[in-house]
Amino acid sequence: MEEYFDDNHLDEFETEPDEVLESLPTHNQWGELLFDSNGNMPLSPEEREIMIKRLEQKFIEVMEILRISRRDPNCTKTPYRLAKMLVNELFIGRYQEPPKSTVFPNRKKVNELIISKGITVMSVCSHHWQPISGDCAIGYIPNKYVLGVSKLSRIVDWFSRRGQIQEELGEQIADYIENLIKPKALGVVIRARHYCMIARGVKGNEDNSLMITSVMRGYLLTDLNLRNEFLNLIGMGYAK
Ligand SMILES: [Zn+2]
């Protein structure tokens, strides 16, 4: 992913100076609190409906600026579709409660790696609002509790459904699981394609480039043999 960091693109990823950041609004024009792209603040379906209506009006304006006629039958309802897709699908993790995560007692005192791989990651990059598409492997050695496999998919989906950068997505998933079951070891590996690179034609062989990030906690951070076992079991570059 070297091209991600080449000089031509550095500017886009640099943060504004502190005084500029501090001058940016903390609330919107309706007095509602603004929060980070990958944050969460649950809203009722009615509140999301209001959001979609406001957004639809803005997308009508966006289309007019782009000179796209809504008389084109394919575009008549595009402002509404875009609004609904952002609020109820791509960014829904921002506005919903975390998935209910039932934990089970580790009765047999399992002390080996439990691995789930091939978990779908469908996210959106915070920088360009383009899809991040890939998969995730999670491994852990339980302590007192184990987690259902379907729970892991739901946790990954909940954190993915919002503007993210892949590095922070992995950390958020790991923090959440660590908090929930306090495992002795935990690893979260994500590999994904970033469509902001593919669609914008960033130079390089972007069609084939994958970004791989890994988060290791507990024994997986300190025990090299265990880490190798985990990486072998998920097979770095593991087949779909
Ligand atoms: Zn991007």
C-alpha cells in the first residue's frame, strides 16, 4: 500500500492545524451534536427518517450543482436513494445500538485458539466515502467466557457500517471483544480492497492491492509461537 502514502496524496491525509480544527462546529444547524465518523449515537427510526428527508434535499442540490437532470428517469429518485442508503445501510452502525452479544461460560476450560475467518467486512472509507470491501479473521483464547460465532460477524458488521479507516476498524473490534469476554489472547486480521484507490485510479496495480491490518492482544502479542499458529491457521492471504 505504498502508493497510499506517496507524496502526491500526503496533503489529503494531513490534519488541519489545531486552531482550524477548534474553529469547526461541534453542533449542526439543528443544534444536534456532531461526532466522529466511526462513532456511535443510537437514534430512533423516526429520527433517522428526519435525517433522510434533510439529506434528500441536500442531494437534490448536489445533483443540480453537478448538472444531473432529475428528469432522467434513472435519476428522479436518486437523492432519496442516496440518503436512505447512507443512513440506513452504509452508516447504520453510527445510529444503532451494538448487537446483543450473549456470552457463554467456558465450562470445558478451553485453552486453545478459537478462530472464525471469512467474516465479511463491508465498510466505507472516512476519507472518500467509497467502499472498503474484504474479510476479517478473529482468533481468541477464552478466559471465563466464549462468544457465539454469529456474534463475531455481527460485531464486525456493526463496526464496519460507518465511515472508517481500516486500522481503526480492527482496533475497535478488538477493544469491543476484549471488553466483553476478557480473552487471554486475541487477534483481529482484516484484509480489504479500498475502492477509493481502485475507483480513482491511484497509480500502481490498484486492481490487485489488498490492505492487511492485524491487531494482536494478550498472549498473541507476546507469544511468537502462538502468533505463528494463528497466522498459519488463518493462512495469511487465506483463501476465500
Ligand atoms: Zn479513501
